[in-house]
Amino acid sequence: MSKRRSLLLEADSTDAYRLVHGIADGMPGLYLDRFGGALLASKEGRLHAKEEALCMDWFNFLGCDHLYLKNLDRQVRKTSVENASPELWKGPAQDPVSQVMENRVRYAIRFDEGYSVGIFLDQRENRQRCIKGQVTKGFGLRAPAQSSGEVLNTFSYTCAFSVCIGKAGMRAVSLDLSRKYLDWGRMNFQLNGMNPDEHDFIYGDVFDWMRRFKNRGRKFAGIILDPPTFSKAPKTGKIWKSERDYPELLGMALDLIEPGGWILACNNTVGWSAERFESSMRQCLSARRVGIGRIYSARQGVDFPVTARSPQYLKSVWIQVEQASR
């Protein structure tokens, strides 16, 4: 384990991170995550003896209370919530809702709600950038005085990014196709002593609402784009494929961004390299003749190491927009 990665174990501000990242950590196919007092081991198929021993070593070393096992299923979209949820492997049954802490921010998690427990650990450093209001040197996220002060979080899931936006003193507009996850997001605000009524939670299709915002002339100081790799629109039946359709999504965001605003464009499409993704974003910006201040491509966090055999899968491109409406 690297020195920087080991610091996560010592931090009193974070208790949610990845301990084993598959082949990059010499354990092909195995992923082990800490969520507060629980560990989650994920693998396609059964664990072998060496993997079980490693999980138990971490379980005992960290003094965790629960150890869950999740079978990675390539056909998860066709799997019921019950079958997609992790199974309790070690420890007593726990309350359905528990909490984790990340950079002193609290989030509610559940192990009975399907494939994800409520937070994506690989976005920790991007969320921290939102809280600090700083992407990198010379690239700040503070909105100019004349701006709306609102940040649109599309595909917001349980609104983890939105909570960080609220922590930074901006108003979050969370947009998602699930009322359940938006309610979960409201709970996350409450866990951090913030009033969710001071923010906006919108249920509906992202593309439909972005068109509505454009027609209404609504603008945002920042926009977060973190779409699924594949999805199907409920009304039109249109199939979204990230690598094919992302430029259109970025174009819609450019219609809504204020001068001086910023966009975070993320994707985790396997086989779409960070270099090609950034190139695609730059081509879209060039076609729109957008005035750009800075573009910054972020690496994965230290607990998601990148190697030749385990390339970067989460691509994050931060775009500082000087002028978008052309």
C-alpha cells in the first residue's frame, strides 16, 4: 500500500474508501471497500481462500462490525434489487440505514438497496474540490458576484455532490429520475445540519429538464455531468450511450452555463481512455467556439491506483468556461 493511500486509514475525517482495487493491488477481480464500520467485498463469482483471508485480515485490523459480499453481475440491470444487494457475510444484522464520513461530511448508506450502497467512493476527491472551491492552482470554483450562485447536479443519485455544493455556500439543484434517491439526498443534507428546503430537488429526465431550463433562460454557475454509461429514456425510449452521446450532453450544458462558470464532465465507460475523452470534450468546445479559461483532467484517487493492467476508468474533466453562448 502506498504511503499516500495509507494516510486514509489514519484520517479521522474519512472512514469510507477502497482497500483493494483488483489487479492493481495484486488481487485480480477482487474489490474491498470500507464504509464506516462495515466492509464490502465485491467479486464476480466466489472468493477463493486467499481472498477470504485478506478480507478477514482487514475486517479484524479495522475492528469492523459487518462484512458484506457482493457478486459482480454484468447483467445487473436485469437483476432485482434484492438479488443485486450485498449479502451479510460476517457480523450481526444492522439497521437498514447507517452513516459514513468523507472529508468530515456525513452520508447515509444502505446495503439493501441494490448494486450501490448510496455513494461512489471514486468521486471523493472531486467532491472535496467542490467543498474547497478549488480544482487546482489557478482554477477556482467561486462564482462571480453577479452570478446565480446555483449549481446543477445532473444524474444526482443520492445528491452527494449537492451536499458538498451546499457546504461551499452555493445552492444545489439536484436532478434525477428517482424520487427515492432525491429523498435520500434530502436526508444527506439533514445529516450535515443543512436545510434541504433551501435547495432544489427536481424529479425527471435530465435531457427533458435541460431543454426546459434553456427555454426558460435559466443559467447556472456550475454544472456537474456524471451520467450512466448506458440508459434508456422512459418517455421517448431513446438509448443513451455515453461514448456516442456525451458531446450532445456537454452541448446542452453549455447552453445553461453562465460566463465564468464551470462544468465537471465525468464518465466511466470501459475502453474510453482519459486522453480520448478529453479530446472529445475539446472537440465539442471547439465546434461551439466556446471561450475556455482552463481545462483540467483529474486522476483517480489514491485508493483507486492506475497501472498498465488496470487503466484509469473514471475520467473527470473540469472545464472553466469564459463564454459559452455563441
